[in-house]
Amino acid sequence: MEIRHLYGHDLVTDPRARAAVLHEAGQAAERAWQDYGTKALPDIITEDKGIRIFAPDLAFEETYWVVLEIRVPAGRELSGLGTATVQYVDTVAREGRRHELDLCEALTLPEVTVTVHAVGLWTSEVTFYALDDLYDRDREAAKNRLTRHLKNLEAAHSHLPAREFRDDQVTLRKLITLTGALGAMVSFSDGSHGSGTGPGFAPAVRMMNDFGRVRSGFWPHY
């Protein structure tokens, strides 16, 4: 079995980035003890087997989606594809929780649910890559990247007319317009102080950051 893509996440290989994740996990355990008097379960991030994801804190009724794309060899039975372990501190019950999930049991998620969240995470990735293009002063690369993904959203909407695909097309068109209107960039501080960033840089970056975070896995309920 091959894991082709883990949407909305980057593989942490840099030792400094890995150390930062482990430090943040340790801080989360400390907060659980100091704020709620709850001793966190031994962390599973430092284990050597499988994929480990350190998710952010979630509020009541928030959902965090993890979407994997895998390739299963022809003729392989779906049974035995693997398990997932979910571990967290329940701040209401003041208790550590751990759940083991069989990834092949009750495969009942509707197509629209899986597709909307997978494409949403893909959209988040593209948006942040376009931001990197802007920081590298490559306006055309950012514009082309967003334009290509706009076509992907159009294709997704024609296959599955979900509201999210329609709304994200509107947002991407606005981002493309903002990106195309940017002037020559010299520095990345606020252009209102004569830095030469060019008109519209700060609003474009702010909007792209906000949009990328919204589509990066959170699904808040209000």
C-alpha cells in the first residue's frame, strides 16, 4: 500500500522543525496539567511507526479533518489497511482520552464529505504556495498557480456541485485579481510607510493567509 498524499500537511524532516513540534506537544501537556489538573497520556508523536499528526487545540463542536490519498494494489482486500489512534485531553471531563479506529470498518462517509474536505485542503496548499511566490517577488507564478487551481475547482464543481467549490472559485478569482494588481515589491513591510511594496500587497497577503487557514482542515460550527 502506498500513501500518495496527505492533504493539508507537510512532512517534517528538518530537525529544528521536528524539535519545535515536540516542544509544542510538551507545552500542551503542561497546559493540561496547569489549567485542568489533568495528566496527559504518554505522547504518540515520538513513536517511529506510521504517520503522526499533531493537531491544534479544538473548541467544542469543532472538527479537524485528516484526508489521506492511498493507492491499494489490484486485488488487495480493503480489510487490514490499518488503524488510527486518536489521543487528546478532554478538558471538560479533565481526563486523557485514547481511541483506536479501524480504517476499514464502516466505510460510510458520503462522497461529498470526503471530496469537499480533500479539495479544500488542496486549495489551502495552493494558496500558501502562491503566498510563497509573492514573498519571492514572483507575481506571475502566484497568478498562474491560482489560475490552474481555479480550473480544478471548476472541474470539481461540475462533477460534484458542492457549495464550497462554487464559493472557493469566487474567492480565488478575487485573489487572482489582487495578485495581478500588485506593484513591484521591494520590501515586505507596510507599504503605507513608503517601503515600496506596491499597492495592495498587505491586503492580498492578509486575505490569502485567512483563506488558506480556513481551508486547511478546520470546520468550525457556529
